[in-house]
Amino acid sequence: MALLQLEHVTKRFGGLVAVNRVSLEIEEGAFVGIVGPNGSGKTTLFNVINGVFFPEEGKLTFRGQDITRLPPFRRAPLGIGRTFQIPRPFASATVRENIAVGAMFGTQGHKLSVDGSLEVADQIIERVDLTAHRDKAAGTLTPVEKKLVEIARALAMKPRLLLMDEAMAGMHPNDIDQMVAFIKRVASEENIAIVAMVEHIMRAVIGLAEKVIVLHQGSKIVDAPTKEALQDPRVVEVYLGRAPEGEAC
Amino acid sequence: MRQIQKYFPIIPVFAAYLAMFLIAESMEGMWQLMSMLLFYCALGQAFNVFMGMTGYVDFGYVAFMGVGTYGMALSITRLAQYEFLGAWILVVGFGLALVMSTLLSMAVGAVALRLRGAYFAIATIGVNEGFRFLIEGARIWNGSEGMIFTADLNKILGRETAAALCTYWADIIVLVLAVLAACVTLVYMRGKIGYALTALREDEDAAKVMGINVTKFKIIAFITSACLAGLLGATAWALKTPYVFPPEVFEIHYTIEAIIIVMLGGAGTLLGPVIGGLVYGISKYYLSIFLPGFQLLIFAPVILVIIVLFPQGIVGMLKARTKGTGLERFIV
């Protein structure tokens, strides 16, 4: 059984169909890239998966449970974690407190005390190498550090599925490689399925994703193993446009 | 040891209250000033539980003090005929104040807490005015005539005890309430609810996605804060001055004072409302002596300056200054 299953999910904003009858399956521990140009519905799809929006049609199943109408704060404890494109750490709280919040209300939240959560945070801080910033307010960090805090906070939730919204955008290529390697390692150790949304940094996806789902104007147009997907003419078309017919190039 | 250390920040708060109590007890003529300062500290501390920790500004806050006052007034006036109950009538009064402020906060919260930011603030402005007009217009609880229950209080407790209650014990209960509010604040700060409230204050949508039931925690903080206000109203207004008139107990001015105190001291900090209450109370007291009528005119620019220069309030500034020193763990 798939970890996450979407069946014919549609989300409209007035007359605009942001997500159009999308069906997909994410397996346990998989690494999936969601690709598509600006406005293709990637963020809306993420928001539907973690409950910020409810779909008008279709059904979402997570670990065998119907979550279609479940509010986001009930999905997180089931194991759906999320990072944002523009990092949104809790600015006045310290790095340690930020990460502890993840642990406190994540999948292990019900059995973790506040002190227990802070210990989890300390372990993760060491792993992501934020020790020097542990007691700083998250709002005072650099954008890359904030991103790191956000990823750490999501990992502290011990999710089964982690939705990463352009997590690598704006990072230096070297940092991306490091971050990618780190995420991959943690994901395989803890059996976390990762769905990474990618607009520009294709490199990171190619290096990691086993499967790529391509969205275009709200619809899924390709769902295939990475190599195949990237060679698919429809993908090339979506990104580069079609060569005008009958014209010699 | 670490378990105890977490609660060290209560020490300066207790020290401040103890100092106020001792000064009031030992120095001639200081009781009145101290009683006013204690009231402001308690008001700030109670208000801070909601406004400071969630970042939501409740302009209708005084309504909870108002209904608390009515809770005490009602039980005194209605139960005075059962003299054998004695001081238990006051216990019933506190209970009724709690119940009434809880019910009102649940009703207000259920509607207003669906709104955010400025919309929440605007929605709550109407609460105290609406409640006042309801009482006056529908002639509930004697309507605009209010209730005077000095005689009832004398009947229940005897003249001397009643006088001691008004002039001394009511202030002591306000002190107890201030301490209680400080303890509640620290327990909340150190518990999961504190982390949840910080998260939702900073970014409510991100907090939801992190698994935080923001509505639940907001309502808990709202009701807690309202209950403390109800008890404070029952004590500082009903017991200290044994009468209640709707225009006095639903006066938005007190909400504004609470906001000033919390912002001045540092919203969401433990020590903030104490310092804010002291600074505000002392300045108000002396301004009303030397420049009567000018208090608000002077406070408005002071608040502006504080918001611009120290957006985290006095305690926020102290926290930044003491970072890395031994004092750090006492100032929260």
C-alpha cells in the first residue's frame, strides 16, 4: 500500500482550477520530485496534501487513513511534515526552541515531554551543525541558516512524509550538495518519503529523485522514473516551448 | 536541579511583590500607592497571559473584569439574607466571578478568535460597550443604577471585618492574584502550551502545519486570562469598593492601561508586566499630583518612543543586555 495516495484531486479558486484531477501515489521512503513551471499548481498541491486547503473533489489517503477533510494540525502528528519556500521559523524563539516545537507536536509529540523535545532538538542541532546558533533567536539568522532550521524543525517531527517546498532555492551549489546528501541520509535512515518541489534547481532533483511528477497548468502530465521523465518530450515542451511546426531550425 | 532552574525567573517577580508588600506595611502613607501599583501589576500580568503570549490585542478585556465584579456583587447582594453563610458568600462570589468570566470569554472567543490581527482587535472593541448597554438597556442586575452593597457586606461580615476587607484584605488578595498570574504565566511558558503560543504568535499558519492546534491553545490562553481578570474585578472593584456601576466597570480605559503596561514592560515576558505596572503606576501617581489631567498626553509619546526604540519592551531590552551573563536565567 502506498504511503500517500491522491485520487482525482481537484482544487479550484473561483474559476481557476489550480489542481486538476491529480492522482498520484507516494511509496514509503521514496524520493519524488515535483516539477513544473511557475503557476503549474505545485504549491497548491502541497497545500492540499498538508491540509491548508481542502480539495473540492477527490480523496487523499495517508497510511490507509482518509485525510481529505483533516485539518493540518491533525495531519502533522500522523507524519506529514513540511518546509516552506521562504523559510518561516518562529522568529523570536531560539533555534533550539524552534526545533523542539517540531518534536513536541510531531509524530512522537504525544509521548515527548518539553524536556524530551529539547533533547531531541539538541541531537538534531548537532547533526545539522547549528550548534553555534543554538541559543540565538531564529529571526536573527541568515536565510541559509533559517532554511537549515526549518529543515531541522521538520525532521524533528519524525515525519513519514516530508514535503519540501523549493528547499534548495537560493542556496550556494556546494551547500545544496551537502544539504541534499544530508537529507538523503536522514531520509533513508528514518524511512521518510520525501516529496521535493522544484522549480529551478533541477540538479538537486536529478541527483536524488527516483521519480519525477511533472505538473502543467494544474494537471499531471508525466509521472515516471527520473531519467525517463526528463527526456519526455512533454516536459521539454513545458519548459522550453514547442518548435514551430514546418519551420526548419 | 535543571527542573528547578527552569522556574528561577519567578524569583525577581516574587522579590518585587515582596518588596512592595513590605514597603506598604512598614512605611506610613504608602499603602494607597502600593495598592494601586499592585492592581496595575496584577492587571498587566493577567492581560499578558493572552495578549503577550499570543500577540492578539483584546480591546474588550475590561469586560471580563466587569462581569467578575458583577459576580461578586450578585452573590453578596443576593445571599446577604442568609447570614449564617458568613465569609462563604465571598467564596461563592469568587466562584461566580470565575464562572461568569469563563462563560463570557468562551462566547467572545468562539466568535472573535476566528479573526486575526486588527480584525480581532476591532471585533473585541464592541464587547465591553455592548455588555454595558445590555446591562443598562435591558435593566439586568439593576441596570444603570448599579448595586451598592456596603450594607450587605457589613451584615455578612460585621462592620469591622468588612472595613478591614475593603482597606486591607482586598489589596492582599490582589497581591495573591498577581502572584498567581505570574505563576500561571511561567508554568505556561515552560509547558507545551508556551511553545505553541510562541509559535502561533510568530506564524499562525506555519504553527498549524507543525501540528499545533492553534485554536485550542488560543482559547485556553484567552479563558485563563479572562478568569484572572474576573477574579481581579471581583477583588479590586467589588471587595475594595463595595459598589458596581456599569459605566465604571466596562470602561475601555482600563484595557488601554493594560495594553500600555504590557507593551511598556515587554509583551510575552514574565517580568514585563511587573516592571510595566510599576513604571506606569508610579508615573501616573506622580503625574496626577504634579500635572493633573496630562497623564495620557504624556504617556502617548512615551509609548511611541518605547515601541520604536525597544519594541520588546523594558524587559526585552534587559534580556538582550543580560545575555551571556549570570543574570540571564532570572530574566524571562
